Amino acid sequence: MTRLGKMERELLKSARSKQATVLYPFTKEGLNIPEGLRGKWVYKHPDACTGCKICERVCPAEAIEMIACRPDDVQTKTGFRPICHFDRCILCGQCVESCPRNVLELSGEFEMAYLSREDMIME
Ligand code: SF4
Ligand code: SF4
């Protein structure tokens, strides 16, 4: 009887073990999204925003732009509010950490495939 080599043993072991990968994006079944995943951030509490521009200043990717509040927006103290260019954002979470009013919040949203840069602007 021939003895199995190291490689054959490994092959047999993986043939018997549970599938380690998921057929994402065709299915999300079995996808384990870790808690605390730094996904897209959201402008969660716009009414608390003062327009201080700290988020814009700390962003290492220059992804945040402060724009003038429009008449139908929640008006901030300075008259400006942040928008994000997610095509530049590296999801570091620095803006969320630095906001003194906890206006921004990281979501677990990681599906960010868009057809144009305009679609990647979060207003
Ligand atoms: S989101 Fe926070 S850091 Fe950014 S302008 Fe508003 S209050 Fe300032
Ligand atoms: S998560 Fe990081 S890169 Fe993205 S907008 Fe905030 S500070 Fe900028």
C-alpha cells in the first residue's frame, strides 16, 4: 500500500472540510459581516451639526467638502454642511471620531459600486 504524501493529505483534508468561501455577490448567505466594520458613514444627526468644518479638516483623503446649506436643509450655525465624495473616501473613520457633536456615524454598508462619480457623492 502506498503512503499518502503531505500534499495528498492536505487535498483530502480540504475536500472533506466545509466550504470556506461565499459565492458573493451572487449570494450573501453565509457572509459574516464583522461587528464594527467601517463601512460608508452617514450624516446621522444633521440637526446637531454646527458646520464647524472639523470633519473636513481632519479628512486625510480630502473627501469631505463643506457646502452652503440650501434653504430646505437643516441650517447650521456657520451656514455650511458636509458632503462626502465617496470615490475618495478611504473609510478611515477619522471624521466620525473627530466630530464633536456625533453627527456622523459609520454604517456597515460596504457595497459601494456605482456607475458614476456623481452617484458617489453623499449629500
Ligand atoms: S459633521 Fe461634525 S465635524 Fe462636521 S461640520 Fe458638522 S459638527 Fe462639525
Ligand atoms: S472616513 Fe476618513 S477618508 Fe472618509 S471622509 Fe471620513 S475622514 Fe475622510
